[in-house]
Amino acid sequence: MRGQLAPYVFLSPTLVLVTLFFFIPLVMVFILSFTNLDMTNFGILEWWSPANWSLDNYIKIFTNRFFSKILGNTIMYVVLTLTVFNVGLALVIALITTHINRRAGFAFRVLWFLPRITPVVVYIMMWKALAGPAPMGIINSILGPLGIGSGKYLLNTNPWIFIILANGFIGASFGMILFSSAIEAIPKDYLMASKVDGATTWQTIRYVELPALKWPLLFVTTYQTLSLLTSFQQIMLLTDGGPGLYQTEVWALTAYHRALTSYFGNTQWGYGAAWSVVLVIIGIVMAVIYLRVFKFGELVEEPKIDQL
Amino acid sequence: MKRLLVLMLIGCLVVAGGLVALAQNTETITITIRCRAKPPMENWRGNNFILAAEELNADLEAAGDSRRVEVVINQDNIDWGDYVTEFVLGYGADESPDIWLTGHEYIGAQAEAGRIISLDELMKEFPGFNNVIDNLWDSTSYKGKIWGVPQDAEARPLYFNKVLLGKLGWPADEIAALPEKIEKGEFTLYDMLTVAKEAVDKGVVANGNGFWTRPKNGPDFTPFYYAFGGETIDAATGKLVFDKEAGGKYYKFFYDAAQNYGSMACLGLGWSDAWHPGVSGSKVLFWIGGTWQWAEWAEAYLKALGGEDYMWKTFGFALIPAAEKGGRPNTLTHPLAYLISSQCKYPDLALALIDKVTEFGPNTRHAIASTHLGILKGQTEYKFYKSSRLLSEALYMLDYTTFLPNNPNWGSYSSIIYEALAATVGGDFTPQEAVDFVVDGLQRELGDNIIIR
């Protein structure tokens, strides 16, 4: 009996935390998304009463004039940041830093970790300074004389480039750590064997190392897709969805704007909640697709060798 | 750090006050005051209460009242939206401040929700309030009752850069006469755009910088809608109004400005990193701002160049021009007001404190430091008020002023109007599409609470 209870006792702290800080808020947000709770009727509207629930918020989202623009922005932001930086560049850095001198590789990875450990406001302030017009903006001082964006505030002329760079520099370090540790974990005799067989470095990477990275690749891709879908703080601080109308507004930022910001304070909590519920659904669907495509089931099967 | 010091000081006062109270058998009551203020220009909004509390305690003692007040002041410069959220959520947690300073247009929503009290009855015992300029009470009235005491007022003028006009070949006397021409209705909104276009064509300013508004939603856009004949509120029913014809002209003006007259490259800019440096750094020919920004530019952006002296040489200001020749120019005043929370246990003491800061001395201190206009009758004759050149020269604008409506739905209304404007400026909407978008959005969002004309 004690043996059967023990796992639940060990699980209970997590269970309590997840229930309190994830499950209950999730249910509340889900309910809120069917109400028109906002700043004007807070404390008056009985949002928990089914009589006040309707699908109006969802109709408003899908008939919104800017729905396709926001969705398009979100897809572009997630796909570009994910492929170019969070997976692509992360893999490249991991491969390079594991194929050079170990200490140099380590030092290089530490450098790449700086954006992640810098407080986000400081980090974005640095990007804003970089993007400013010359003489203050460093990028402009270098590219301006070459005729690229001379004297312009680059954040306003090319906001997407800066958003993807700022996010990608942070995002790449996550995959970099996982990939390089996975590469380090490959038994050295495999690598030596490939060398004995006359494989070039590229062939070693392609036929020995990359196949061993399938699991971390799945994990990083899935995790980073979901994390990019819901991340907005860098965009909020960099452009706040501007400079044009919804020019760089992504889904999560819209949910935040609707629910929590408004010049005249008419924050629409119910409507904002609906935007985030749709995002949760998109996230779950994406996760399921990833698990299918990468054949998650096979990856977690018992190793066949142990069954002998 | 400064705030910490203020809080520590208040803490010491509390302890000292408590000891004194024990000795004298008095009851000490804490009144919390929440203000939004840009430091250092607007700090008097809250700091005036420190002296007011001393005076009030003297009054209470003289009158044999055993109560004594101490004030806890919390002021900073957060966004208005966050500021309102904080109050509403604070109220929900039974922790709202006793005195809350805010824009008058929030009164409708807060009064409807029962979070603030009406002041008519209480005010009868404080005749000092009769000194407040009469029409300012209109801005704090809702459904026939007064809900707030005006704290300051301002004008939102059309600023122009004299040096840049000079570069366009305007002689000095013509530049000096511009405010008067605008006041007489001889220089219209489209005349302004024509000059802006000329400045862009001649390379005096960059394309997009002929004429700017504020970079985000806010009160500054409404006077343009009024200029084209628009109305925001129906006097008979108190409902919000959208006038399609005026709206069409309003959107056409901003569409033209952005697409045809080299203007409006301002929407979406950051205030401190691009907007203020742009206008104060002589990169923009015409722009709409507030009188309080005059102090801000002098203090935060142009101090090294000579502050106000430099600004008088470089910038001029006038009313917002009329839409048509001979028409009436306008501006907008957006008074801030002290409101009293319905959770306040001693509203009489809170109002007594507000009464103490609604006097020539405290109000003028704030007016001068922040270049806001005064709110009291005869304040312009007050010796120290007259020392501010800007306040004296901008005063005539109050004769042409307009207000935002006090209506609980103003926030939603304004968001939709602004979204269409941003789309028009960005070239996503034609003026007609903007009007259709607004009509559709307002009807969907506000239902019976909107009148479309």
C-alpha cells in the first residue's frame, strides 16, 4: 500500500502547483473568453454565470479586418525565427563549437548565452540603440556610408529584421546547449570508426551526428515553436506591434493588447482571453502534429537491444 | 530613489504623528493619494498634499476635531491604461487610494461602476471650490452630478518651427502673424498641409515630417474631428455619436496628409526615443502637442541648447486651424481631476485636502512647473502665475477649447476611431473604407449605445 502511494506523494507538490497556477487559470481564461468582461463592468458582470456566456468574442476574432494580417505576421515570425535561428543557427553553432578546440568552443557558447541571461529590457534597449540613426546607431554608422538606410531609424524602416534578430539571438542559445551536449554524448568510438572508414567531416556530421540528434531536434523544434507562438515581450518592447498599424503585431501580442492595454483604459479582458484561447488551441494542434511527424512513439520505445 | 526618500520621510511622519496622537488623545487617519505625474515637472500634483495636510491638521485642531490626517503619496509616470487598470483592480481588492487623480473622461465609467462618489453634497461645505472656472465643472460632471475636482487644464496647440519656416522663405513678420491668421480662420488645415508639402519638396524636412500628431491614440485627434463638424455626444440622450460626413472629411484629411502632403510619419514612434527628439530637434515643421510638453522639452530635451530661451526663438504655437476659410479654429482641453474612491472612509477629510490644493499658491506652483493652465478664476492676475510667459500667451486658447465626452464607452469608441485613422495613414484604408469600418465596429461594439448620423 505504502509503495503504491509513494509516487503520488512525490508528485503532489507539482500537482498542487500545476493545478493552482496552470489548470485553474486556464479554466478561468477559457470561461472569460465567452464573456464580455472588461474594465467598465468589472465587479458588476457575473462572468461565472452561464447566462452571460456567448460566442461573440470568437466571432469578433474571425471577422476582424486585421485577422489575416496578424495571423500572417505570427506565422512569418515563428517560421523564420525557428528555422533560421532557434534550430538552424543553434545546430550550426553546436556543430562548430564541438569540432574545434574544446575550451574555445566552450567560451564561444558562453558568449552566445549572454543575450539569454541579459534582462530583456536592457537587451532590447541595446537593440534600440544599435538601430538608431547615426551617429548614435552603430549599425547605421557602418551601413550608412555604404548607402544602406543612411540616416534612418532602422527599427522603423526594417522592423521585422530586428525582431527576428533580437529573438533569434536569444532563441539560438537554447538549441545550442541541447545539441552540443547531445553531440558530446555520442560515443567517441563511432566518430573514430567513421574516420577509420575514411569519412570526411561533413560525412561524419551527416551520417553519424545528425541521426543521433533526432530526439533533441524534435524537442527543440516543438518547444521553441510553442515558446515563439506565445512570446511577445521582445516585440512589445521593440516595436509594440508598430510602426504601422499591426505591422509587427503577432497573435500573443494582440491578446496582450486587447486584454491589458489601452490608452483610455478600456481593456477587454474577455476578448483578450478569447485571443489567447485560440492560441492555446493552435499550440496543442502544432504539438500533436510534431509528435506524429517526428514519430515520437518510436523514439520513446524500449531499446530493442535490452529485449534480447 | 527620490520616491524611496519620500516614502521614508512619510514613514517618519507617521511614527512622529502616532506619538503625538497618543500624547494628545487624537485619532490619526491615513489618506492615500495616487497621482500620475511626470517627474520633475508634474510632482506638485502629489507633493502639494504634504503642505495641505499640515494646514488641515491645524484647522482640525482649531475646530476641536480629534482627527488628524497623514498623507501617503504615490506618484509615478506609468501609462494611462495601466494606471486605470491599477485603480480598478485595486478597488476590487479593497485597496483603492482615497484620492485618485485622473483624466476627466474616466469619470463616466468609474461613476457607473460605483467606484467613485459624487461630491455635490460634500462640496457645499467648502466654498473655496466656487473659485474654479465654471466650464471646467462640465468636464467633471456626469448624469447631472459632480464627481471630481479639476486639477489642471491645458491647451493642445499646433506648434510650428519658426526656423524651418524661415528656411522656406517666410519673412519674420509673416511667421509672427501666423497665430493671428489661424485665429481669424484665414489659414486652414489644408493650407498647413500645403506648406508642409512645400517643406518636404524643398528638402527642409524629410518626407513624412511636414506635419505630425502624437504617435499613439489619445485625445489630440478629436479636435480635428470637431473641426470638420463632428460631434461626439448627443446632448439629449448622453449617448456617443459618430457623424459619417464629418468622419469622412476627418479621415480624408489624414489620408491626404500621409499620402499626398509628406506628413504623418509619426504614428507608432516611441515617445522618448523618436517623437520628442523629432519635434524638439527641428526635424518636423508642424505638430500637435500639449502646453505641458513645453516644460518637458525645455527640461528633458533642450536644456543644453538654452531651454526656454532657445524654444521661444525656435518654436511658435497657434490654435488648430479651421477646416475651411473663415471657420473657427479650436483646441482641446483635457482637465485632470481629483476623484474620491467610494472605499474612502473619510471622504470629508479627503475633500478638505483637495480644497487645500485647489488654491492659487499650490495650483500655480504646479501650473508653472509643468506649463499647465490654471483652473481658478482670477489666477491669471496672480503675481506668480504671470511670471510664466507660456501660460500668459496660451491663455486665449481656452476661448476656443473643446473637451472629450464623459461617457463610459469612450475608450471603446476612441480605439475604433483611432484604428481606422492608423489604417488610413498607413494606406490600408481609403477614407470611405475607414468610415465603413468605424460604423461597423461601433455598432458591433456599442450596440444601442451609439448614434450614427
